[in-house]
Amino acid sequence: MKKTELKRIIKTLIQESLGTKYYHVSTSKIDVLSPNPIWVDLSSDYLASRVSNMLEGGNKNMYKYEITMKTNSRFLTVKDGKELFKEKGIDYLEYIDNLVGAPNHSQVLNEDGTKLLRDEGYDGIIHFDYDPDNFQNSIKTMLVIDPTKTFESFKLLK
């Protein structure tokens, strides 16, 4: 077996074991990724609810995307996030509250928490956000700081 074929098989196995399919819903079609932050869901379970919520909010166009991350992507987890932010003197809960408040791209990039993530070599953070099925509950979602550096693929779903 060729070394390149072995690498491809190993990469595929790693991606499958990590569950590297993620999802994003947008009100505008994304033909080319930009380096602007983007939120993705860790499961396809919430796609229908996100689309429904956006339609109820008056949006007419919905675009659903399936994403595969590069295997070397690094995301800070909730547990490790609390520790790192405390160590660096940044209020973790305030940062997450600001993310959940749906800031624009420049606001996300100007957050001390986002700057810390970049300085520490992370591509983003996994955090709790509202559950689109029940706003009283929370789900884990992921902020990707620069999709152009992190996404292996970004495919429009039908």
C-alpha cells in the first residue's frame, strides 16, 4: 500500500471517529468562504429548527451547509475554556454571553476571548448556546474564528 493511500485511509478514519461533519444555516448563499467567524452546529439534528426559526423571523432564503473540518483543527472545550480564561484573567461567562448575543464579525474578533483563543493557537471554541427547539434549554455549538483556515469542505445541502 502506498504511503499516500495509507495517509488518506488514516485521515478518513480519524474524521469518522471524531464525527467531523458539522452544519451551518445561513440566510444568504455563501459561494466563497471568508475569514469571518461563523457558528456551526455539532449535529444535523438542529437544522430543521434553525430554518423554522429563521423563517418565523421573516427570512425567506435558507441555505444549509455540511462542513468537514481539517484534522489539525483545535477547538477549546467548555471545561478547558473556563480554566484557560481564568488563568489569563478573562471572564469566560461574559465572553460566552457576548457570543450568544449574536455579535457581528468585527465584534467577535475584537473580543478579548477571541484574541486569547488565537494567541493560544485555537481555531475556535465549543460553547453552550440556546436550543433552537426549546429556548429554555442549551446545546453545544461551535464558533469557528476563520473558516478559510479550518474547513476542509463546505458543501451546500439541497
